[in-house]
Amino acid sequence: MEQRIWHKSYAEGIPTSIEYERIPLNKALERTAKRFPDSVALIMMGEKISYRKLDSMVNRFARALANLGINKGDKVALLLPNIPQVVIASYAVFKLGAVVVMNNPLYTERELEYQLNDSESKLAIGLDLLVPRLLKLKEKTGIENIISCHIRDFLPFPKKQLFPLVKKKMHRKTSPGEGVLEFMELIKKYPSDPVETDVSFEDLAALLYTGGTTGVSKGVLLTHANCCCCVQQLKAWLPDVEEGKDVMLGTFPIFHVAGFTTGMNTAVYRGLALVMIPRPEPGVVLEMTRKFRPQWFPGVPTIFVGVLNHPDFSKTDFSCVKGCMSGAAPLAVETMRQWKTQVGADIVECYGLTETSTMSHVNPWGGKTKPGSVGVPFPDTDCKIVDVETGTKEMPIGEPGEIIIKGPQVSSGYYNKPKETAETFRDGWLYTGDIGYMDEEGYFYIVDRKKDMIIAGGYNIYPREIDEVLFEHPKIREACAVGIPDPYRGETVKAFVVLNEGETLTAEELTSYCRERLAPYKVPKLVEFMDELPKSAIGKVLRRELRNMEINRQKQSLDP
């Protein structure tokens, strides 16, 4: 790769290019288990699983999946929070040369039905609480088998009794007659002999769903090469990691690309202990920090804000923490300043997309960090700012345009979506849909989005999907969901609604309606009823105008 302006901003000793190890994800686990067999791989509420045990369980579960007819290239859907089973299942699927399809377990039946069908998933693995929903979905999709997991399976006694998500009233015992298999029973049934399969570095490893900027949910194709190259880029960027010893907090959900790559795959590749946090609430994160003394703390901005404002913050010693990384949403400069002052560690802000396997830009570790900037491109990563109209003219330094990216971590496209692939991936470049600019030192800044995707608490929310749910309400004539600035979540969903003539509807009734049809984080937190929505000359609702109207209201409320 040619010399770029940002290479001068790299911290001392960080390479601009890497000679990549061509190792698929499953082989990375096998190697780590040999290097650090007794090192801790996973921590679940105090229960510790070594790399030797993890590798053994992966082999057992891979044999179980093979016996259920899972072959190379088959899709296996995971609907799991951060619990050991999601790591075991993922690496068992990798070992068979099959493809992991990550799904958010909070999704509604309607949302999951689309993703299971679109991905052509053959088998689903989910929490016992989801089994009734999965049984319904089995009739509407290509799912042939369901495997049920329990959070309490890997909890130490007595936490099996105390952990709130595993109380008896929330535990559902399934029966063989339902066609549901038990995860732990399968682990016990099969031997731990290594499974020999032909898995290539270039093989497809996973499908992770994103709506990008179009509102159409798409499965991003991530190969073993994409994922492993990204992990190796992060390794070069963070040389201070002590492999086989350091501990990382698992605050990013593994079904999200940040948790998938920065969390799970990085931990396995480097022999880190990953603290599994099913629900990353500030109080839980503080408790895990006190108990397990992590060196690495990745998270979304809302986690850092929540931790700073939690009553247990003053009781927690953060001297163990070497570094923190923030991503998935903009990080307020004030939050970064408070964290440095009160914790003593820097938060390194980064940027990436599902299409870049997670990160493409990071502030230099051990180098110059610029508050408000998402940093500079990773090694071997090229980036340009181009004009929004044609995407072909490179913009001058300091002038905004669309961010486009090229690198080994960049996906080749979307599963079975040739039109969307052609629009987003052009001549080897990923057109991100994000608007930003580059300064004179090669640092990048995100200033807007080309379209209207909402990012609330680190989750990508596609307003058109919310609009469609609102439009289905019999009393609603017009509706438009927008993201409005929120100091805690980054953005909050607000719905602007026009009712049919003579109809009445309360905000509470509409919110309740949405809760039945949307994942919790997609439900509008605010509702405003209007007589008419602003429209263009051709009758298109002006979503951006509604957002700007709300921003102006917020500014006026702050004026003295």
C-alpha cells in the first residue's frame, strides 16, 4: 500500500502494512488451546472455562451438529446473548466450514422470520425462553432442528439459584416430542476428538445483518479472511496485550459485529479471558470490574456514561484497566474528558461498520488522540472522502463528503442481494453512506449520515422499518420516525404521527402497539401528533426536516 497522510500519525512501532497469517477462525482456537491450555477463556458470573475445556466442548458440539446434518456452507442461526454457548456454537460451526448467522434474540417473531428465511438457515440455537417463538418460526422457515440453551448451565452454584434470568418461572423445560434438543445433552453425548474438516481462509464464516442506509435488512458476507485480518490489524494496533493472561470485558453483544470480532474472535486469537456479560448494565459492568480486574474495556458510549453516573462508581478501582475502546455510536467529548479525569485511562474512539468486520478507523493507541475524531485508518486500510453526488471526485482536506473504505477486512457484499451489493461495493471500495471529513493529519471525523439510519445506544435502527409498523395501525394516516439527539443514548427514536380524521390515539397506546411488533430499542420513546407532515414537491415526507425541527426546539429550550 502506498504511503498515506495518516501513516505519519501512527504511534511509534505500529506498521502501516501487515503480513497476514492465513489462519481460519477454528484453527486459531485450536492453536490457542495448545499455547494456553490452562488459561481462562471465558468467565460467566464467576465460573471459569479454560481454553482446553472450550476446545473440547467445541469439538463435541461440532460432532453433534454434523450428526444433525450440518455440512460445509450450511447456515446455522444463533439467537443468544453473551453466554458461553454462543462462543462454543460459533466455533463449532466454523470448524465444520458452516456459516454462523447472528440474530438479535430481542427481535420479534416477524423480524426473525425475515432473517431466518433470507439467510436460508437450517438450524437454530436459542435460549429456552425463545423456544416457543422458534417452534412457530420452524413452520414458516427452513429451520429443521432447534437447540435450546439455558443461561444457568455455566453458572457456578449457588448463582444458578440467584441469577435473575434463570429463576424457575423463566425456565422452560422442553420435551423431545417438540423436536427441541438440549445444548448440554449434546455436549455430553459426543466425544471430544478433533473434527477434521477442510476450512479455507477464504471461506464464508458468518452472516451478520445490517440495514446499512437503505432500511432493507441485509446479511453481510464475512469470510474467515475478513475476520482474521481485522483481528490481526487490532493486534498490531494494541501491542500491549499480554496473551494468555489479560482479561477483556464482554460488554458488546456477540451478535453485533463489535462483539463478534473485537470481543469473541480477538479474545480467542490472542488467548484472552472474555468476561461474558449477558446484560451489560452499568452496575453489572462495575461488579465485573471489581471481581475480575479486566485490562481491556470495550463498550458503547452509553456504557461509559452509565458507569460514570452509577452510585457504585466510587467503590470501583480501575487501576487494572490498560485501555478502553468506544464504538457503535458517537462518543461525547465531555464523556471522554470525565473518563480520563476520574478513571485515569483513555477511551480510544473508533469507527467501523458490519461491512468492515468491525473497525476500520481507530485513534492511535499510545499516540495522539483527538477528541471528536474517530481516528485514522487501520494498517492496509485505504480511505477517501468523495463527493456525495457521484462518488467519484475526491474532496479536499477539511471538506465533507461520503466516506469510502478499502481493505482486507471489508466484506465482498450482501447475501443474495446483487442490487444492493452493486450499489454499496464499487470497484473494490465500500461506500459507507456516512458523511465525514479528514483533517491535515489524516484524522477522520463523522459529521452526518447520508441517509437516515438512527444509532441509539449503539444499536442501528432503520426508521423505514418503524414507519411500516406505524403505517399498519388502522388509526394512522401518516407517520415518520426520526432519530433526535439524546445525551445518554446518542439518539432517541421519535415518531411523528398524523391520525385519520375523527380518530383518537394516545402516545401510550401507540407505544404499547409498537412493543408488540418491534424490538424494545426500536420502539419510539417519544410521540408527537401533527395535522400534517412536511413534504417535498413530489409528496415525499421530509424526514430530515422533522429532525432539524426537533434539534431547533432543543436548542431554543437551552437558550437563556
